[in-house]
Amino acid sequence: MMGTGTTGHGPNGPWDARDGRDTTGRLLRAATGSGARLIAEAATLVQGWAVLADPIAGAVYSAPAAAAADGVHAAAAPHDHPYSVQLPAAGAVLVLAPAPATPAEHTGHVAATTAALLEVRGQRAAELRGEQMRLHTTLLRLLLAGHADAVVDALGGGAYTHVTVYRLTGEDTPAAHQVLWRAVRPTLTPHADACTLLGRLDGELVVAEVHRGSDDGRILRLVSRVCERHGLLAGMAGPLPLAEMSTAYCDAAAARHSATPAHRIVPADAIGAPRLAPLLPAAPYARWAAAVLRPLDPAQQHLLLVWLRTGSKPSAAEALGLSAGTVRARIREAARLLDADLEDATVRAHLLLALRAPAPADSDAAAAAGSGSGSGSGSDEAALRNAGEARLEALPGGILDTGAVRAWAGGLVDGLEPRLRIALTCWLRHHARTAPAATELHVHRTTLTTWLHQCADHLAQNLADATVRAEIHLALRITRCGRDAPADLPRRGGRTYRRA
């Protein structure tokens, strides 16, 4: 319960200079403590409530806490709260709601003095902000370099175990950095439940929330609002163990490539788990994936996964922090180890399924690993034979012939006109490159682009997402009745539909 305090005048009595001096002194003393104390003192002096409302963060300070929602609403719609006083203060809005008996002069003096003191505190914070931002950037680089223990010590030795990473890009990134910094109010307070690090690395804004395994979603909400306000695109990855910070960093960049103005922030798990995978028979699917991926180590598998998620080698290089030449060389080496043509669209779609397959059961893994115990059972020999024959070019027999898989494929691509189906099939086979697909189809690039927009509208899918394209490619193969070949494209004559 908030106390009414004393203001030095009667409920309806006159307000004089002495009251102003006393009020100013009380607000000055509160401002030397913290912003929260200043807002609480302002609420006491007007015998009502006070809120500092930020357009991104919501209520920064509120006295009492129950007034936070009213303060935010009053700042957004002042005409709905005619009895409150709103003043800009430190990039936010100060809202005071006095008691009916509080003189208007007194309320105005409290509001003006509080707003001025908030500005002073904001300027002082801005002077220190540059040094704090450099410290945050340094801590982020240490996390990426694998020095998680040193970062945890710098954060006060809290029991931090996990990290959630956001990577934001856009033309207004510097302004978004300032706004998000003010909204998050990051501190390095020891023993806090979570600590948020913000920094600009290589022209993009990186946000890393270090916590103890549980993410309350507050930073996600703030990042989402900042992206909408400043037109940014973002990818999110985590929570992951602190030791896997570099993996989360790469996954966030891969997810960002699937972001659009309609969906400005995309979680990595939303693009990393194809919708087809849960429909496949678990045991043969997992055994096949384990067999085909056996030649690759975890680092090679992660590189291929980032490449398939982003859809191109330059994008994968950017996400991984490697040169494009290095990524190309490592993909060629992976292709050699897999003995597969990774330029084939079907092979790539199968590889994405393999990389996202569930781990095989212990018994199945033991059977696939061989007959090391010397038992020589028939089931072990069959598992070895199947593992040796597993290839990316073909999924295990019958795995796509289930009713669930065919229903999924039909629901995804049924209803496409023949010309759209043929055009989409050709475009996907050319890895979403319009020029070579238009050449093979013998149509103008503009015509093909128009058709692709029609496909996206009919399918209600984001064709810019590499994972979505891989699934649609498989769905078209599953539901194919004819050849879906460019030669079968219906023609109407004219330059746009010219024949070969």
C-alpha cells in the first residue's frame, strides 16, 4: 500500500515557493538512489501513481506496480486519460495520475522536476553507455571463442548454463541497438537469474541472453517489437548450453535467412525440423540416416545443415563465419565422403531429412554397428548389409508409401495447375534459380516469376525458405503422375510461351 506522504500544504490549500523547494529536495534525494526511487517519490508527492512508460519495453518504472498497465495505456492514448499528466522523459513518457485533492500547480512542478531529473540520469547513463557496449561486445566475442567460463566469472560467477542468441540485420540497426539497450537495461549484476549481452558484430546486432536453462520470453518480446518498429529481420537459436554458443550463433544466422517482413523473427527450430520427418516410420528412417551420415563428423554435419537451411554457399559462409571458398571446399569433401551428388535437388532434400532424423534406438544402433560380440546373428548381418547399402539417392523402400506421407504431400501440392506444377518442379530442380529454369522451360523470366508468386499464394508457403523448398520438391515427387517435364508445359503461342 503506497503511503500518501506529506506535501507541505493542505489538501485544498495554496501552493507556494516553499512547497516547491521541499518537493524539489525530496525528488533530488530520490534521484541519487535510482530511477525506481525517483518514480516512487513522484507518486507519493502527487498522492497517486506514477509510471515511466517506454514504447518498446512497456513500463520501465511503476509506483505502485499495479499501475503499470494504466501508465502504458495513458502514454499510448493520452486522450483516454484526461486527468493524468504526460511529459517526455529520457526517451520515454512520464505519466503522473494525481489524487483529486492535489493542486494542479504542485502536480505540474512534480512532473517537470521528475522529467528533468530523468533526463539528467539518462544523459549520465549515455556517457557510460559506450564503455558498457564495448564491454558487452568483448564478452560476446569471448563466448564465441569458447571461453564460457571466463564470461561467467565476469558476470559475477552466477550459475549460468544456457544461452539464447538473436541475430538482427537491417538498415536501422544502430538506432535499434540504442532502443533495445534502453529497453533491456542490461546489467552485469552478480547472481541475477539472467544476463543479457548486446553488441554489434560485423554490422549486425547480436543479443545473447545468458540464463540458467529457463527462458521467460521477455527478451524475445522486446526483440520482436524492435524488429517491427525498425524493420529488421532476425533469427533466434536456443536455449543451448553455453559451450555451444558458436552453434547457436550459426543457427540464428541460418534462421534469419527465412525471415520475411510478414515474419520478422524466425526460431532456428522452426526451419530445422521438416514437417515430413515426423511422418516417416521412425525405425527404418533413423537407421538409414545413421548409416548414410556415418562418414561425417559432427562439424561436417553441422556445416551441411547450415548450408541446406540457408540455401546457398555464400549465405552459409556468412552464418558460419568462414570464407565462401572454405565452405565450398568442405562441401566438396563431404560429397566425396558421402559418395553423392550434392548438386542434385533430390539428394539435398534427402540429406536434410537425414540430418534432422531422430537418433536410432539403442538396440537398433547396436545392430547397425555390427556383430562385435561375435554372435553372428542373422538380424545383425542384415543390419550390416542394409547399412552398407544405404545411400542418399534413395530412401529406404516403402518409407514414403505410407498413407500419412501421401496425405501430407497431397495436402501440400494438390490443386496446382499443370503449368504451375511443371514450372515449380523445374525451378526447384535448378535450386531456386530463375534464369536457368526459365531457359529450360522456354518462357520469359518475368513469366516464371509471376507463376512462382502464384504457386506461393496457392500453397501458402514461403518459397524463400530453403527447408520449405526441399519439402515441396519431395511432395511433388511423391504425388507425381506424369513426367512433370518442361516439354509437357501447355503452350498458347507467342513470345512469352515460345517453343524450343
